[in-house]
Amino acid sequence: MVHTTWPVVPGRFKDYISTPKQNDYRSIHTTVIGPGNQRVELQIRTEEMEQIAEFGIAAHAFYKDGVGSPTELLKRESNAFAWLRHTIGILSESANPEEFLEHTKLELFHDQVFCFTPKGKLIALPRHANVIDFAYAVHTDVGNSAVGSKINGKFAPLSSELQNGDEVEVLTSEAQSAPPSAWESLAVTGKARAAIRRATRTAVRDQYAGLGRRIVERLFVRAKIEYADDKLRGALPRLARSSVEDVMAAVGRGEMKASDVARAMYPDYKEERVARFGAKKSLAVKLKLKSPPDPSRSPSAIPVRGINSDLPVKFAPNGGAVPGDRIVGIVSPGEGITIYPIQSPALKDFEEEPERWLDVRWDVDESTPQRFPARIMVDNVNEPGSLAQVATVIAEHDGNIDNISMFRRSPDFTELTIDLEVYDLKHLSAIIAQLRAKAVVARVERVNG
């Protein structure tokens, strides 16, 4: 009747009765052009709907209390508190009150889109939501393991914005247990953002716990004493930690020494049992050995698989390390392990902290080659095309330039510092040899960070 009396404004009709908002708000909204060409918004709802709009979801649960069958009352109460349960879920996944406020504000002030799962379940999301938000709305585990999607039967990226009526199928993989942290900037809903943040924190903690466990087990092997989780649980009060994983994560972050764990489990343990690792004198000798023992033969050496491994590993900031180098690991508190070539001059800075040194070894799968960071310094002749020749040599030998900086040493020469990504020491040596053969290159050296 309203639309037959006054002209309707296109696109302003909204039916929140057939598809209520997440907080159970129900109403018909429409905008018409009234007297004097003024736009007038009309909201049409029943008395029960008005109670919900004015007093919130609690009013819905108790409106006309006792009226209706038990099934109707249960349905009314479930609808009323669904949004509240959703909000409590966001609260449980938020790390602090600021995060909770941010997420709930996003939920309250967005218009909605309504999408469907392949089985027909209706999923309500804020406008501009994407497949990532949809996946987390279905279930947190679905979001964490999402690797792709189909929208209306067609493959689509996870960042695709959803429209009303879309049927969305989320493709998952058991190989992915935690989402990329970059997803947080793509997600729109508070639930998705909180879940991604939580999963990222958990994944980082698991990495540190895995590293800590290897460090502890390595020490116990060297000291020839038995390690067992059950025995460590009995020592938790002495370590002021609530679980074994908390202890391992603290060791991995460098907040606790593995020797402290051993002393908590075995009060008569003495660190002198591993004196050859902790003695400053023997450390200095180790650095001067021309042919140090092969760490890959040591059962207690920690395997290094590269920057995509399950351990928090990074490489020397000023030169990196590549398979074929003899390497050593340095535990950096809060950062994990930093891998240095054994010839790196930076290792002198850690001579006074032998407890931070770790035996590590390469564990590279030849069937799935990875690139590793390395740095070279090139003295290049200043002439047109000289830089292009250097870049061409690197590209032709399957190297990748990650960064390059230039310093004019003299009118005739420029010093290039090039950060490369290579497969191993043989690959790096081949690139250096080919660069030295170029007439525009006066000198090439590898930088040992």
C-alpha cells in the first residue's frame, strides 16, 4: 500500500524479517518520496519486533513469556542468543579489550550479505566480506585450513568479495594448520581477524616449543641423562611454568636455559658435563679449525631446512648462509635461531655467551630445492650497460637478485652489494666465477655476515 501511494526510492527496500540481522533484529525498511519531494524512511515491524529493536535480545527471550509451544519458545530463545554467543566467541579469541571493541564495532555497523554453503546453510556476513570471512563463519578449523574456493561453481581466490545469494564452497587442506598472517589484513569480520591472530600466535608458539624441545633433548643426549615429559611435569613448579609446552617455548625463545630444565629435573645435575660446549677456550679453538668436524654426523645436531621450516630459523643478516657452508646456530632471545657460516666474523660477538651456541646441520631435500640467502660484493667498471651485464649473468645462472645497493668508490668504479638467493654453495660459486670472467667486473667477493 505504501509503494502504491508514494514513489519508492530504488535500492532502499530491505527485508530483515525473512533474513534477520545477527542480533535478531527484524523489520521491513523502505524509503519513499513523500510530500514536498522529501525522502521518508519507513520501518514496519510487529510489537514483538519493536521490543527487540528497543530493548535488545533479552526482550525477545522473555516477550510473551509462557506463550506458545516449547518448540516455539526454544526457537525464539535460540535466535535471540545466537548473536550473543557469536559475540562471546569473539571475546574468547581476542587478546585484549581493544581487539574485542574493534571487532564488535565492525559487526554492528556493517550492512549484511547472505550466502549459502553447498548444503544450503545460510551464512550472514557484513557487506564487503570475502571468502576468508565466510570460511571462518562456517568453522574456525575450516578457515585455518582454507586453500581455495568455488563461488557458484567457479574457482575464485579467497580474497573474492561475496555478493547476496552466492553459493560458496571452501577448499581445505590438512597440510595447512595455520593461516598466513597476511590474511588478517584481508578479513572483514571480527571473528575471522581474531581467529587468524590467535592461530598465528599459536603457530609461532608451537615453533618456539619445537625448537626448545630439540635444544633440551640435545642437552640431555650430551649429558647422557634420561628425558621424559612425565618427569618434567613433576618439576614444573620449580620452573614456574604451568605446562611442558610452556617450558619448551621459553627455552626456544631464549627466556630459559636448557640447563635450568635439567637442574629442575635432576637437582644433582652439573653443567660441567657439557663443558666442552660451554668452555670459552674450546670455542675459540673450534672457530680456528681449518676442517671442523662434520656436524651432520652428530646425532644431537639440529636440522636446518630453510626459512620455511617448522622451526623459527633465520639467516645471518649480513651475508646469509647456504647449503655447503659449515654452519653454527646462535639462539637469539625472542627470535629463535640465527644461522651463521662458521667463518663469519660476527661470531666473535658471541664468544662470551657459549650457552647460546647450537650444533646445526643442513637437511635439504634435493627433490624440492629451496633458495637460500647470500651476499656478494662486486667492483664494477663505470660504463654504460655494466650493471645490465652483471644482472644478466646472475639471471642466466638461475640466481635471483633480492636487493642491490650501489656506492661510487671513484669516478671509474662502483661498488655493488648484491643480496642473492641461490640453491647451495656450488650454485653461488658458479655465479661468482662467471662474474669474474666479465671485463666490466674488477673484483667479486662473497660477504660472510
